[in-house]
Amino acid sequence: MLNLGADILGYSFDDAFSTVSVSESISITYFLPFIIFPLLFLTIYQIIKKYIDTTMLKGIGVISILIFGSLKLIFSTVSVAANKNKIAFLTYDIIKFQKEKNLLKNFNLDGREDYPLLKPFDLSKDVLSPFIEAKTEKPNIVVIVVEGLGSEFVNNNEYSGFTPYIDELINKSLYWENFTSTTGRSFGILPALLGSLPYGEKGFLELTKTPSHLSLISVLKANGYTTSYYSGGPSSFDRKINFLEYNGIDKLIDENKYGSDYQKTASNDGGFSWGYPDGEIFRKALTSLDTEKQPRLDIVMTLSSHEPFEFPDKQEYMAKVDKMLSTSQRSELLKNKISSHKNIFSCLLYTDNAVKEFMNSYKEKPEYSNTIFIITGDHRLIPITQKDKLCRFHVPFLIYSPMLKKAEKFKSISSHWDVTPSLLRHLFNNHKFKPLEKTAWIGNGLDTAKQFRNIHKIPLMRYKGSLNDFIYKDYFYSDGELFKINENFGTYKVTEDALQKAIADSLLAFKKINAYVTQRNKIFPDSLNIYVTPKMEFSEKQLAIINNYKKEKTFDELLLITRDLAFKKQYAEARLLCDFILNEFPNYTDARVLKGRTLAWEKDFENSEKVLLNALKRSPYYDDTYLAILDLYWWSGQEDKSIEIYNQAIKNEVKNPEISYKIAKTYQRGNNTKMSIKLIDSIIKNHPNNTDYLTFKKTLR
């Protein structure tokens, strides 16, 4: 329910298509208006032309303008975004975005080489130690990000009651009632929550050349933590994988890492699914936790509470919503609102139960007593009408731990930007960590004041490229309008011209700093950054070769070109294009496999093995990876390793008969005819007409 604007410029075609297609089932009826309305227009035009003279037509036009124009004076809602002309809004928003982009690009940066965000780490206050009892061992950290979870859905707020477990946990936790996300969609959660990072032009993750920075992941990893990320969807969406890999995540579980034991969310009519539902994500996380390697940072992102709101046992949860409404004391108006979005509220019940089962299972682990849990929403879900513009950013934030000295609720305003500075300050104060002299956080830490106040300046990016919202003291500035924020986080419009100008100037100042540090790599000095391995850099000569092939091609089309080069034995250029693709999409397994094959074809078996095993680690259920590795071991005469890879394929239920065929040939080479016959017989049983398999069996006799 948000007008399409300049945010369209922030999404690749694939990401945009995925978002739309999973939300709606596109059919021929979508295109009927584009046929019916032009025909209707032409029909009316012919009638007017035949029966109404020019003078009368002009008179009708003037009267219509006066009538519809005066509606804006009578009905205030005529001016709201939902009632604006959509094409006009799209055009205006893109023009506005481009003008601001050019303004910031022309901002005079000559001679400037400073790092304006850089500050001593000691300036960060330890606000958590009064509430959390520290043990001798470093604590495990578990971060749970719930898709679309807004504050309205928890803690006795308007739409609450459908997250009973989270509500119960809030009462046992440190809970910030007036907490904000920094963006209105999921693209901003990882950089803000884990890195307290600026936005760049369209969100930090969209920066193709990642600026040097620190994050919770990289700092904890450098201090002995094993770091993991779990999700049920594609980590390439919104380029999350680029951020995670830059910061050295040890284990990345996305939709490529689930085996046949896990049930994927049902596909829509077009065959698209976001991935695995929340119950499966948490189950995968629990079975993947390396309990031997502690301390750990485990990040879990849920997925189900997003369009199209499909999840297991949906009808059962829908029935629960009906039952809850039938016994509820809510007003009839509110009941009708909930009933009209029953799929969403039933999904919240499902996700809440998935969180509950995860937490209950985690309680059985010995490390539970020394674990800090952080739970928040990435933004407020979109389909249910929002009461105001600030509502989009209002999300719950809680810290729960068996080590809590007491539960508390805070009315002071904080944001995702403030989490990493406060958490790291607490850990450094209570445990032995390598010295951290400088940081470049945007946030300055969580505010634990119990009364309503705001000591932060919080610019907000509603969608990719829209940096037009700002929380300043107890005011909310949005698209040139000023609102007062009350202690219940509601807003009402005010007119204070001098203050409005001061806030607008403050927002513009942030935009300039934001542009400078992200365009010029001036967030955190490379010389101080011992925490990360930078992405691959290409020389001008290499870029010229890449651009010669890339031109206007998609990455899928570029891979086809790369394969042709490899088959023509132009291996160096093929690998260069593979590296270019992998720099953008690290989990593009076909590109990584092709690179590994070209190295093997040139008999560089050692580096080929490294590349292919990396591909296998990323996509353990992809049969092409196994085939490439088995070919490598065949050519290099490493039959013993072939059997290990085959056993891994069997364990992961990868059932491509070519894998078994290659192992049968491996047994033959090792003079183990008995095992070779046994294996080829099992293949022929399922593929009795395959001449290659039948011919091979004859050679064994």
C-alpha cells in the first residue's frame, strides 16, 4: 500500500520480479484494463466528438476542474499518497531522487580526506552491565530478526494477542517500547543492526564496492567467536551475502543448504517460493549449531510473515484466529480489520510458535545459561494499513538472557543503529577482547531512560533511495511535513517553521556526510581494519576485458559467454569473468564450478580442488558440484577422495546417476570389480535403457 516511486531504481530486475510474483498471482486478467480502458476512452471520445460541441466541452472541463480541485480544500485525505495520481507520483519521485543525487554528487569534496564518523571506542557507554550479570566465559549471542514484526502486534498494542510467546518474553526482558528500524524494508536491517552503518545512495547493501567498515560479526570473529547466519531464502536477495562474506561469516545457511528432510514453502502459480518456512529455519539452525565451538554469534532471519503469507498447517492457525476473535473483547471495527487480514494474523501465530519451539529447544543446551538473545523486527509489515508514516519504522526490540538481573521496560527512543555499539561496549568491559581503539558507528548506543525522550538523531530510509524521514528529539519530519511524537509513539501534524527548517538542514547535512563516506570509502580506514578480507579488485585492463563481454548482459547471459570461452580454451578470460560474477553473487555455484573446472583442465589440481570444495560447502545439494569434483579426482588420480565425496552425496541424498557411474568407474580403475558391478547394477535397475551403463557393465565381465 505504498505508491511506487524512486525505490524501483534500487532493485535488480530479478529481485523486483521475485517480490511481485510471490505477492501476486499474475494472470491474463492483469492485462485486461490495458485493453478495456483504451477502448472505452476511444468510444467516449467518438461520442463526445459526435454529440457535444467544442464550447460545451470546454465548459464541462472548467466546471470539473473547479469541482475536483475544491475537494482538496474540503477533504484532507485527498492529499494523502494513496489518493495521488500514481504516474504523477512515480515521475515526481524519480525526478526528485535524481535532482538530489546530482546535488550530492556535486557537493564539493575536493581536498577532503578525513573520516567524519571516526571516534574513540571509549566514548561508547556501557549501559547494559547494570542489567546483565557477566560470567567468566564470553557469552553466546543469538540474534533473531522477525520479518515484518511491528510494535503494533506485540505488548498489548492495537493488533496484539497473536504473538503470545514473544509477549511473555517481553515481560522477562529488557524491552524498548519506542524502538525504530532505520529502513522501511528488509534491505537495511543487517547493516544497521550489526554494523551501525550509513545508507549510501540506495542502502548500504547496494554499494557495489563495499567501503571498509567494522561490524558485530567481524569484531566478534576476531575475538574467538564462531559466526553463523541462518535464513530460509536466497541470501543473494538484497545482496545480503555480500555484506556477510565481507565480514567473514563462518557459516552461511540459506535455501541452498536444506536437504530433503526439510519442506519448502509451497510455490505460487508461477512456481516461485521465497524458500523455507520459519519452523524449518529454526530447526535447521538448531541442528547446525556447533556446540563444540564457543562462544558463538548466531543470526537467524525469519521469512514466513511476508507476502504471500504461506506456511505449514495454515488452516489450523486460521481457525485459531477465528476462535480468538469470537471470544475477544475488541471492537467490531478492529475485529473486521483483523478478519480481513486473517492470513497475516494466523502467520504471526505460526511464527511466534516457531520462535517458542526454538527457544524451548535451546533451553536444553548447556550453553543456554550463558547466552544473550536479541529479538527484533526488521520493519513493520506492509499490507495492513498503517496509522501514520512513523508506524512503518516502529518495531519491537528486546534483550533476553538467563543472566538478566531484572526485567525492565524503557520508553526512550533508540534504533537498530544503537545495538552493536552498546553490545560490544558491554562485552569489552566484562571480557578479554583485543583492543578496539576507533569505531565509526552512526548510532551512539541504546538509551535506557525509562521516561519518554529522544537523545538521538535518526534519519530513516523508507525505501531504497528515499532518505526523506527524520526523527529529531520528539519530532518526526517526513517529506517536508513536521509531526510531533507522543510517548505512545503516535504522531500529529504541527506547524513550527523555524524548527522545521532546522530539522531539514540537519537532514541535508547527514545526506552530505552519508554521500561522502560511502562514495569515497571514508567510513573506516583500511589501515585500521584488521577484521575483514576485502573483495577482489580488478585492474583497468581486466575491467576493459570484462566490460567488452558484459555490455548490457545479465549475469546469466554472461555465464553462457564465459562457458563458451572456457570451451574454446580461453581459460584466463573465462576465470576473470567467473571472478567478476562471484564478486557480485558469491553463491552463484555454476560460476564457481566452471572456474574450478578450467583450473583442472589446465592441470592446476590443487587450486581447482580449493575452488570446487568451496562450491560444495556453499551448495551441498547441487549435483553439478559433485560431478566436477569427481572429474577432478579422476584426472588427478585421487580415487580415495572420490569415495569420500560420493559418501557425502549419498548422505545429502543427491541422486544423480552420473555420480554413481563415475564411482563405478573409479572402483574399476582400482580393480575392485565386485563393488563396481554392484554399483552399476543398482544404476541399471533404475535406468535399464541407458546404453552407456549397459556397455560399461559388459567391460566388467
